[in-house]
Amino acid sequence: MSKLSDGVSTAAAEMVDQAKKAHDARDLTRPEQLDLLGVPTPTEMLEARRKLGPKASALELTAEARRGRPPGAKNRAGQDFRRYIMGFGQDPAITLMQIQSTPAEILMEQSRRTYTRIDRHGNPHEIVVELSYGEAQQLRKQCAAELMPFIHAKQAAVDKDGEAVAPLIIAGSTHTQQQVNDIINAGTLDVDWDEVDD
């Protein structure tokens, strides 16, 4: 064998040994949340280096960086970016609410722009552009839709007695067979028709 092939096989053997050591040194008490599709960000690699120290191999660093934050941990980079970006102006939710609460006619007026165009004969012509009433209403609806999940979070489904309804229906487990039959036959409400007529 040549020296080159000996060097390659030695390097390969070292990489296999590093992989085995990294595998054996895993913290099995902490569930792994690996991001199998993404490449670790530089911030994640830096945090992994801080945690594992300067002697950690590239394989160990990558595995630690891809493991992700433990459940409930704060995303420091995200918080820093939020604080930085909020220094430039108001919260986007306020902007959405301002647009949504502005009448369509005012949005139309505020959007009005006048341009001067020169035709091929050299004559200037003023062109006025503004949102149509329908476009202004559509803009308001879009802003309202963006805000809805934050203002009106989905509530848990409840039955006629105010009890929470299980999101999964399994006969004999979450519901009795009679309840399942009632749901299938749309007989979920017991109506006393004598009381309705009163």
C-alpha cells in the first residue's frame, strides 16, 4: 500500500473512532430533537462549542448544535433580534390594527398619488392612482385576518353541559358506543320540543 492510501485509511479509522466516542458519550437522559433537514446555524455551533469546550470534534459539535434547545429554553438570538428590530418602530400588530380600523374611504384617500407622464408628443399628463373601494376593504380584511389568531384564540370545544369534548373519538375509550352512534347520526343534542314551543 502507498503512503497516501495508508493516510486515508488512518484518517477514516480516526473518524470512525470519533463517531463511536460521540455515540457512546450521548446524554441518554435528554431526548434528542435533531433537525435532520437543516444545517446548524453559526449561533448554534458557537453555543455547542461553548458547551462542549475547545477539544470537541467537529462531529460532536455538529451533533450538539443539531440537538436543539431543551424544551422551554429561550431562543436568545431570537430575543436579541426582536429587541433590535423593535428599536426601529412600532409593533407590527399595532400597524395591522391601525389599517384594519381605518375606514376604506380614508385608506383610498391616503393611497392617492399623482404622477406626471409625458406622452410621445412631449405633452405632460397628470395620472392619479389610488386604491379602489374594494381594494381598501380587502386590505382591511387581510389585516383583520392576520390579527384574529392573537385576539381570538381557538377555544376548546364543549358539549351541551359545558364539558370539554375530546378531539379524538374512540368508542369505548373517549366515548361510549351510544355517544359515538349519536355523533354519527347527528343526535348530539337532546331537545325537549315542549320547552321550545313555550
